[in-house]
Amino acid sequence: MEQGIEVSNNFQFPMINFQFKLTWLPKKTFEILAIIPWPEIKSKETKAVAEAGETMEIKGFRKGKAPTVRVAAALGQNKILKLTLEKIIPEAYQKALSQFGLQPVLSPKIELMSSKEKEDWQIKFTSCETPEVKLGNYRQQLKGLKSADSIWTPDKGNQPPNSTNSKQPENKDRKMDKILQWLLDNIKVEISDLLVETEINRKLSALLEQTQKLGITVEQYLLSTGKTAESLRGEYKSQVVKSLSLQFILEAIAEEEKIAVNPQDIEKIISEAKNEEERKVMERQKYLLASLLRQQKTLDFLANL
């Protein structure tokens, strides 16, 4: 693996002195080492214990009225650590993203590197940004591809260009498959290993859930399909890399061609919901709808080049 490019900077926030160190890794992956001052940790811990005490019932005290010492004892060190980190982590991560102007596409992997009493804590966040996609002169290349397909050659079949059937338009799905395959073959996308691994694990989790519903184990499923855990992971990796590459390529084309989705487009889709429950689900997923609509507009754009 290539050496990361380290960028460090101490950044002053109001009343709190967080320190962040950013390290770039290959494939738009980054690490942030957050150094959290002990006074801030103690403040968050005190607040976490107090909030927990508001709902705790401890023998001998009215609900929410137990002294802090008793609440802390009832919670235990592991629970207090968890509650404290829940208050520190979101704030630290958001401040770091803001400081460095990062736009991650993945929830971070979080590692507590150091958490000694009366010392600054260290937390490491690892995530990645959208990979760089160089489209080049893809428009001209796709037009050339379509032009080449329109020229009859013996390997394309027995019907010459002047036959009646040769003028029939190519099947739309087949045409789109050719376009998408060309994009995958000719536009290379370096996707973060972290993102690929996350998607593979998501697919494995979905498989585990499916096998449990069927009343079988993953091992039994693998045996029935003649696959091993290693070959299945390899199969999933191939699928994930292809799917993500295509997703990022289409997003890059949408940006390049300024393809946008209007609020009216989304409202039209929602208005076509089959029932009220489906409509409410769509309302909650407007961002996903917008993303899917933009992707479809991009595909339509490519088909009409």
C-alpha cells in the first residue's frame, strides 16, 4: 500500500481545543486522528451520567433523584464509557469533516486508540470520499460505438444492410447493456477497499438473514450451491465493484451534463403511490427517489446520444 500523505493542523473551536490530524490513504480513503482534551471528556462524562440518572430507579431514592455517585456505581465503567463516547464521537467527527472540508460517502470506522484517565483521548475515524472519475471524451466514443454497430459485417449475421429486417431498431435493453459495458470497460474507477468491504459485508448479512428465514445455515447453503465461503466472497466482491463503479460513473456523467431532478418530478412519482402507506414511505425517502430519478435520466441521456 502506498504511503499516506499526512496533513496535520490544530484548530481552535469556541471554548474547546480539539486537535485533528488528517492522513490520506490510496483510493480517496482517509484517516482522522482526533485528540480530545481531558476537560472536555470529563464534562461529557458528567453530563452523560446526569442524563442517565434522570430515568434510573435506584433502591432508596425516588426516580431520577439518586446522587451522582450512586448513579455512576449503578451504571459501571463500561456503560459510562459508552455513554461518554456517544456524546463525543458525533461532535468530534463533524468538526473534523468541517475543518478539512471532507465529504465522506460512508459512515466511519471508529477506533478508540487511547482512553486513559486524566489524559487526552485519541479516536481514529476511517472513511472515504467519492472516487475520482475521468470521463474523457466518452460522448464521442459512445457515438462511435453506435456508428460501428450500425455497419453490417458478416459476423453480425446473414442479413445485409439493405434487407428489410436490418432496419429494425436495436432492442433498447441490448443497446443499453452495450453502453454500460463500454463505460465499465473504458472508464476506470478506483474504489476504496473500505467501501467495497462494507458492501460485501452488507450482502453477507442479507444472505444470513435469508438463510435463517429458510431454516438453514449459511454452511448448508454453500454446500447446496457448491460454493465455499472464499468463492462466495470473491463473487460478491466482483458484483460490488461492478455495481459501485457503474454508480459512480453515472453520477459523474450526471454532474458533467448537469442532469437534475425537479421537485415536480418527485411529487409526480409520489402522487402515483398505490395507497397512503406507500405514499408516506415515499415521502420519507425523497432523497432516494431523487437519486433513482437522476440515474434514470442519465440512462435516458446515454441512450439518446
